[in-house]
Amino acid sequence: MYFLLQVSFVQNYIARQAAKRLSKALNTEVKVDHIDLEFFNTLSLNGTLVRDQQKDTLLYAGALKVNITDWFFVKDKVELTYIGLENTLIDFHRVDSNWNYQFLADYFAAPPSTKKQNPIRLSVKEIALKNIRLLQRDEWRGENLGLSLQSLDLQAEVFDLVNKNIQIRNLSIVQPNFSIYNYDGRRPPRPKTARAALPPNDPEHLRWNPGRWALGIRNLTIKNGSLKNDIETERAPYYYFDGAHFQFSQINSQFREVKLQNDTISAAIEIATKERSGFEVKQLKANLRFHPEAMEFRQLDIRTPKSYLRNYYAMRYDTFDDMSDFIESIQLEGNFTDAIVHSDDIAFFAPELANWNTKISLSGKASGTISKLEGKKVIAKAGKNTYLNGDFILKGLPDIKKSYLDVTVRDFNASYGDITQFFPVIKTITEPRLDRLGFLKFKGSFTGFLNDFVTYGTIETALGTIATDVNMKLPEKGVPLYVGTIQTEEFEIGQFIGNSMLGAIGVAGDIKGKGFTLQSLDAGLKGYIPFIVYNGYEYRDIEIDGKFAKRLFNGNVAVNDEHLEAKLKGLVDLSGEIPRFDFSALVVNANLRSMKFTREELDFNGTFNVNFTGSNIDNFLGSARISDAAVFNNGQRISFDSLYVESGMQESGNKTISVRSNEFEGILAGKFNISSLPDAFQTFLNRYYPSYIAASKTTVDNNFSFFITTRKVDDYLSLLDTIERLQLCHH
């Protein structure tokens, strides 16, 4: 009998008969193509097939080979020296609460024994798997798991199932592919109950390893593996990193000194992989600590094609299932030193940064979820001249446009070139001249969104320094809106708005309005201007309370300058082709020479009431009244205390000017330029008094008639000459 059992024909006959009987008993198909048994230490099976009771394949093993201890059945300690399995498919499936393998479990379930037996101690030395595929399709719960691998080779040192201790010397896995797919299952919704608090990660409350197994792997390598996770959604996967549809491929890794103690897995790891979005990790080296609440990476060294992180990083969660909601549920913790982060890598998670093309040097601590991230003692360097030292809270990623920022800035520097690299739209702004700011230095706080924020602090630029406490709104369409207080010690306002007549300005006051350009400006300003430079002269001590709207000012101005003391109330409108003035003013003192309007001394005071249009004296139309006035020419008072001037245009195109004063009155009518009248009168008087009055050197072409009544004319003739020079100086 012993020798007959060694014959292959007999072995296969017995195997086929056993398979037939088992098929009949299980009401399904069980088949073995070939068996080779060498008593009593070797077993080989080829073409093993087991179908479930729906006639679908439950198990197919192309080849199984087992080398076992000689005469194992008479020994208490059995050692499997070799287990080999090739071309195998295992398919677990259920559509209700029962799995398709349950009939096997029921059939082979051993009856309870009342007799205590000594267990056989089973040990394994070597396992070799090739072309293995395992499927678990759980339609009841709504989760499909898949695992396939090209090969697996394992050499064990300790394999003690009784004492739950497995120690492996080497484990090599080639092309493992693991996938998870979650969807709506068939199981009816269960009543919602408050979920018990998850136990903390401690030896007394184990979640992953309640059996308290001890596992160690001295060396584990994975070559060309993949990990895929999908959640059924109505939308297509995002082109960037998608927590509901992520897939890591080309996983090549090495794990050393892997240990499972209680619920904690630890190892020294080195991993390289690439995600579906294109995000690539060229190297991840760290000491890993992985337990039910966190993945921690100490002595971290991560390298991507453009970024480099080192020091410490952790991901914390309630359960590992939270990874599918990475942005909202995973708590991140990082402590980085001299890290390099490129915006191209961040763009895989926040695609709005795709056009930044910026490398950022980073040190500091960060914690929170992607959607609510907090940083402490953060030092960042970017571009050529951008530097940041501060703390931040960022809520709302990955949508940077809807993200809320709360930043405390101890020090921030940025050049105009760097800023336009981060925000290219700024290049399209030509008014005001943001490019002339040159650089930006800021200390203070920034709170709000990128297009709606409050900034409090000090801004230093190449044009000057501004202290702000302003709420700014920057809509995608329309002009900017702002409200708050500003203060500047010395700011080159003329260069900023492109007006060569204006120079530096100092301002302290409240501002509310919209727009920055002369065309879009609509703002109210109430405050104090310690100085402003116009036409080369520095006016000091100015109080202002008014509104600027589309090149129009309406309000009150009080000037207490050394050479100009005046109060003005009314309107100055520069919105049209020709300026319009409608205001009243009390001039206590005005020195035109000191203010660089004339070359000679000319002072005046008085009350002004004006309502006219005109960009210069030649297109002056309207009226101007001066009363209670005094004029001093080179220190000599001119007999003058009031003046009324009215200018109009007739339908014929002739201009009329009527003038009334305490010393003269007159009217002019015709076609003429007021600026050339002194030359015209000089030429006219030369004809009658050639010995006293020289002819004008300027040829004029005027055609007008006039009527003048004077009482004391000498002072006014010299005044006309002064006015002429005033015009030349002004132009």
C-alpha cells in the first residue's frame, strides 16, 4: 500500500475521487488537475479549482508546493520549510450579509471537543508567491478591495503561532497593487447612534492588534507597487490631487527594522512614488511611527523634483478612513528647517498657484488641516527679494480665492518684480504707477481674503512710508474699495499718480472711497496734511475735509503755511476738458514769490468768491469776486481793495470781459487772449507816448475794443507787468 501511494497515477486517482466527493457534498465544483505527493515531506498540487455555490470561481491555484517536516504526523512541532503558490486567484464576494465562502467555513467547522489536546506547533521558514490576485467584493457594505502581486519571497526566523510571535529576516514584494473602491452598498441604513469615543493609542485599548501579536521584519523591499483609492462620485476626478480619487504608482521602497508592538508600527523607511495628478516623491526617508491615530515621520527627508523638506511631519486622524477626506479631516503637523517648497508642487493640491513659478525657502512650525492651517514662527524666502517672518492662520484651501488669512507680520520684504510674479494681474495696473513703488516692506497684520482684507501696520516703499489701518476690497470686476485711516510722513504722491507738478506729501486722516486713478477716484478724506509739495514749493499745515470723485474735489481746506494762510470751501472740478471752480475762500496772506508763482514780491489778501471754468487765464469764463483785499507789489501797497471780473462768450464768438474795482472799471469785447493784453496795451501806448513807453517785443494779433475808466493807474500798469511774468512763470 505504501509503495502504491508513491505512484503518481494512484495519487491523482485518489485526488480526483476526493474532489468528486467534496463537490457532491458542497454542491459545487472542486477539481484538482494533478497531485504529486512524496511521503512524508512534499506535496504538489496543480490546477486546483473551487467554485462557490453560484458557480463562480472562489479559488483557483495554478500550482501549490509544500515542503514539510519528515514524518510530520507523528511530531508535535511541524515545520513548513517551503510554501510555494503560483498563478492564484481568490475571489471573496457577497451581496448580503453572507460571504460566498461561508459554505466552506460551515462544512469544515470542527465540532466542539470536550477533550483538551496539546496543539501542534506550526512553523514556516520560506514562502514564495507568484502571480497572486485577491479580490474582496463587498456589495453589502459597499467596498471593493483588490490586491495583486507579481511575486513575494519571505524568509522567516521565528514563526510561532502559539505565542503570536513572527520574526522575518527578509521580505521582498514585486509589483504589488492594492486598491480600495467605496460606493453605496445594499445594506439598509442603520439607526444613527452616537459613536462611542475611539480609544486612545495605548496598550490597554488596542484597535488594530487586539490579539497582541508581535511582528518584526528586518528588511522589507517593495518594487514598482501601486496604491489606489476611489470613492464613488458623480463628478470626474480632479486633475490635481483628489482625496476621493488618489492613486500612487511606481512605489519603490525599503523598510528596515519593521516592528509591530501593540497597535504601533515603526520602521526606518525610504520611499519613492508618483501620484496620478503628477505629484512625485523622488525620495522620502524617515523614521516612521504609524498607529490608529497618526502617521509620524521623524528625521524626515523628502525630495521632489523641485522641493525639499526635512525635520518632522505628522498626519493625525480619528480613523485611517479619514484619509479619503484629506483636506478637511487630516490634522497636519510640521516642523521644518531650511525647507525648499516650490509652488509647482503646492499647485498639485492648490491649483490656483500653478502660475506662480516660485521657490520658497521655509522654516517654522505649521499645524491643522489643509482647510484650516496655522503657522508659528514662520520664516519664508521667495523670489529674489521676498522675505517673511511671522505667524499665520489660513482657512479655505485649496480655493485660494476664498481662503481667509490672519497674518501677523514681524518683517516682510518684497520687490515689485517678485509681487508681479506671484500676482501677474498687477502688471496690468498702469494708474497709479505701482511699478514706481519699487519694493514693499511691511510690519503689522493682514486679516481677510486676498480680495477683501484689513491691513494694519507700516508700509515702506521707494516712494515713502505709509502707516495704515484700512479695509481694502479688490473685486474681480470694478474699482477697489477702501475705508480706514492712513498716515504718511513723506510719500512721493506725484510720482505715484503720474503728476509732475506734485511732489511729496504727508497725510494723517480718515479715508473712505473707491478707485485709485483720477478717472475712477471717489473718496472722502478728513485729516491733516503737514506738508505737500506743489510746483516746487512745500505747503505746510493743511487741514482737509472733503471728497474726491473723478477728478473733482468738494469740501473744506484750511492752510496755515508761512506764506499762505487761507480757508477754502467749495468745488474744484477737473473731470472735464476745462476745469471748473466754484468756491469761496478767505486768504489771510499769500506770497506768490515764495510760492514760486512770480519772480518779484507780490503779496495779497482778501475774500474770494469764484464761479468759473478755465484751465488758464485765456479760456477763463465766469465770474470772480475779490473783496476786502490788499495787494503789495515789492512791499508797496497798491490802491486796491476789491475786484469783480466777469467773462463771457457771445454767439458771434466774441469774448467780453468786464472789470470793476475801487480804482478802475472797464470792459473789453472782441477776439483776444488775456495773456497777451499787456503786450497789446504796451504797443498801443507806444504809439501815443513813444518817448515814455517802449514798444513790446512780442507781436500780438488781437482785435478788440475797450473802455476803461481809471483813477490811479500807475500801480496797475506795474501790476499788469507782474501778471504777465506770473503767467510765464506758471507755464
